[in-house]
Amino acid sequence: MEYRRLGSSGMYVSEIAYGNWLTHGTQVEEDIAIKCVRTALDVGITTFDTADVYAGTKAETVLGKALKGVRRESYELFTKVYWPTGEGKNDRGLSRKHIMESVHASLKRLNTDHIDLYQFHRFDVETPLEESLQAFEDLVRQGKVHYIGFSEWDASQIKSALDIQKARGWTRFVSSQPQYSALWRVIEKEVMPLCKSEGIGQIVWSPLAQGLLSGKYLPGKKPPAGSRASDKKVGSGMVANWMKDDILQAVANLRPIADAHGITMSQLALAWALSHSNVSSVIMGASKPSQVKENVKASGIKLDAQTLASIDSALGDIPETDPTKNVSPNPRA
């Protein structure tokens, strides 16, 4: 495992982070989830990403159990706030009330006294931005949060927040957590350049495009049994957006490139994301320990310019690059 600084901060993170969005509390049993986390630690992963909303708060609880007994200083723990975590009108969004209540609930579920990176899970169009930023600043000053970031914000939203932080002398963002893969590149034109200039590192989610870039889905074929695309309970809706023969064929065109490098399709996809200098870490999920062991091998793989060009050529005009696709839905809608 290799490690990178998170943006311009002094904290290092593992190139491969372990995320539990669609696994802990839903897809896999608790004992398997704990085995996956322990395997991640064994192979050098030190960065763990979750959110209060995952599995209706259960994912944080499972991760807290899995990390019990592990020296707290030896890993970096990330979580997020925004999406509904209850039925109440204030159980969502980025109001000071919800942030403060949510962070304390997360700390309890995660069995820790601090969060290394706390992130706005989306942009709240209804709450004054200064109110949300003030709440995060207070949490940093209280020692409950060490660093702060955001997920799926567009460039104008990021710039507005940075201006407020600069004017108030408040703690600045060090991370952005966007969806980013060889198929989904909407951050490249606006978000990445701004973040790079401001010292904000990308922590990429869905670098395998919901598993599509693993090569498991083939044009004209039914999804394999047990795969995410065949599981109606766990994320099949998002995968369905990719399940088109032209996309599947473009992905299949990547296999000779992976074979030429002696690596798997998944490792190629993760290495592609890590080839970009503004990416600090890529988040992978796993439903069994063997997936952790296999995907972690992507760390340290260096893809030269010719290989990157070959990937672009293989995918053609399939990748989405429109920056307007980066949108935060209203949590109260």
C-alpha cells in the first residue's frame, strides 16, 4: 500500500480507502463485514469512509464494531452528514441543529471521540452556507472533527464556501468526495482545477462505476447472479444506468489493456483514477475479503501516458464529461 497527503493537509491517507456504502448493514452479514475491515487493515488500508445515512445508520455501527480494539491513531475515519436519518423535518440537511445532532450520533455509533474527516454529503440549497460552515468550524475547535470536506459540490458552491472561510479565518476544506471513474468525468473541467489550486484533494467514490469497470457485465448477457446489477435491494438502480450494450462493449475494449499489464480490469480502473494528481484516494467496497486483497493491488501501479491514451481511445465518446451533471438534490424534496 502507498499513501498520499489529503490535499494540502498534513494527514496521509491510503491510496485505496475502504467504504461501506452498499455493504455494511445491508448486503453482507456483520461477521463478513468485520472480516473485510480486518483484511483491509492487514493489507495496509488505513482510511475508512462511511456516512450517517448508510443502511439507515447501521453502516456506522458495524464499522465501529469492526474497528473496536484497533489503535485509534492508526487509521483515518471519515463520515458525512446531509441525507435524512429520521422522520423529523430537521433530521436532514445542513442546519446547525442537524449537524450537531448528527455528529454526536455518529461518534456514538462509531465508538470514537473524534472524526478525522467530516464532510457535507451534498450542498443544502435551503440552509445559509455560513450557518453550515460555522457549525463545522465549531466542531473543529471542540476537537470532535480534525478536517472538513464536502461531497458532490459544483465549482461555484466550492468557491462560495472558500470565500466565507477565508473572510472569517475559519478552517478550510481539504477534501472533495465526488463520483469519478473512467466513465464518469464530470469534475474534470471545473471542480478538479479549482480544488487543485486550493489544496483540496479528491477522495473518489465509485471508481469502478458501480462495478461495471470490473468487466463482470458483458454486452448481450444477463448480469451474473449475486452481482449488484442483479440485486434489487442494493444499488441496482444506479447500475442500471450503465447497463447498455454500447457502454458494456466500450468497457470490454479495456480488457486487452489490462491483460497487457498483467492486471485485472478492476485494478486498471482504480489505477486510472489514481493516475490523476488531484486524487488522494479511491474508495472501494467489498462483500468478501478476497475482493479487498485483489483490489488493493492497484496501489502503486503507474500507468504511462500511452496507456492512458489507449484507455481514452477504447472508451471513445462514452464517458460523461458534462460539469452540469454534478447536482445536489434537495433533501427536503
